Amino acid sequence: MVRRSQRRFREEADAWREALKLAPNDPGIETQLAFALDQTGDYAAARAILQPLAEHNPNSAMVN
């Protein structure tokens, strides 16, 4: 069963994916997408987005 909040975050993730089409490689958008994916329980996808961001921005509080 999908909880209502998970459905909302899936819709949010879809919206962030669309935003990335307009602004590819925008770290703010990528971070928000990762957060939405994390909230849906898709931890692997969230980590796949955040890991490269953290490697390229090791001092960023936003991704660490």
C-alpha cells in the first residue's frame, strides 16, 4: 500500500525531473529530487544523485 505522503513525493520527484530537463546539472534541483526520492523510499536513486554532488562539493552543507 502506498501512503498518501509517498504519492505526493513521487509527484514531486516527477516535477523535479522535469525541472532538470530545463536546467541540467543544477545542484539545487538535483538535491531536491534526491530528497523527494528519499521520502518515497527510493534510497538507492537518492544516493546515486547525492554521492557525485558530495564528491564535487565536499564542503557543501546542502549535500553532506
